[in-house]
Amino acid sequence: MSLLILVRHGEPGLKPEDRLAGWLDIPLSRKGIEEALECAVELENIELDFAFASNLIRTQETLFIILSGQKKTGVLVHERADEEKNSEKTSEQTAWYSYPEKLGKELIPIYSTAALNERYYGKLQGRKKQKMEEKYGAEKLSCWRWNFEPGPPEGESLKAVYERAVPYFEQKILPAVKEGKNVIVCAHQSSLRALAKYIEGISDEEIREVRFSTGELAIYRFFEGRLVRENTETSAEKKRNL
């Protein structure tokens, strides 16, 4: 039985409780590094085969730290390079994710894709949450952030994120899990909520209550043709950093 591990990146330098980071490319803060190290300890007994990240540095840094706990080196595989590889080998009966045999056991591919990026916040991009609450009202801001739709002005709703993240998951990530591989996906609040909605069949209304704090893990086991979540509790310590 294989595992699918979803993890939200560690805290970025632009603190998530202060601003709406969205597509801003921000590295991890000191606390974010510590959160990634905690994830590495928690996952040290799980042999990971593949990793997926967004195109934003905070997810990639988090994965590098987690993989270092397994004495592995992550090798970034960007979408364009992967597409070129596939086009050259269309006649071969080889799974598209068959990198480990070529890289060796000490190396692990990290597939980087914009499909897993955080939502684009439009006019709210990078702005302070407090200022946006004052401008639009706390209820409206909460609706944009947590409801399935609508999204913020000129930005993406969770539905829009779902429509780009889930097809990628179905086409690229899930096949590897079904083949018995242990896969880790490091992404963001919005893209992870979209994946959890799909995997667990969460309704448009119930998804409002789903949160991923920085450094939080969701572990699923592929069993009898479906993904079943193993860890369901979020500690009070983690819930405070939403």
C-alpha cells in the first residue's frame, strides 16, 4: 500500500497572518525552516519516491529540507523539461515518472508546476489583511478566502484553483500513487484545500471549514482503490497559524 502526503510549506518570510502572499515568491522564514525540519522528523521513517511542488520557492525549500531528513537530494524537474522528455519517448512503454532508476537512490525528482501554486489574489495580492478588512469588510474578505466561490477582485476563487490543481493531480500525481509509490506534495493553503476537497469528496459548503496551517501534514493511504486519510486531527498549536 502506497502513501500520498500533502504538506503545506513552512511559514514564509512574509507572515501569512499579516499579508495575502498569493503568487509573491517568498522564501521561508526562520520559523518556516523549523516547521520543515519538524516535518522531516515526522516523515523520516517513510521512504519517499517522488515529490511535487508549486513553482514558488517556499514549497521547494520546504521539500529540500524534508528530503534532507531522508539523506536524499531533491532534483527539480520543471514542466518544460519534463514535456520535452515525454515528447522524445512517446513510443516507449515507460512511465513518465521513471526518474529514480536513472538518478539513483540518493536522488529524488521534485516535479515543479504552476498548477499547484497558491491562488492569485488579484487586487489583494501582497496586501495587509487588516487593511483589506478595513476596505472591504471582514465578512467579505472571509468569503473570498474560504468559500469555494467567488474569489477576490481580479483574483482566483478556490474553484479556479480546483480547476487547475485537480486535473494535474489526476494526470500526474495519482498514477504514481496507484503504482505503489510514496508521493509527497508540497503546496499552499488554496491548492491543498482544493486537493483535499477532491480526494475526500468535501462539499462546496463544508470546504469553508477546511484549513492547512504552515508545516501541516495530511497523510493518505491508497487502499482498495481509494485514498483514505490516516491523520485527521489538527493540534491547537497548528490551528493558530492560519
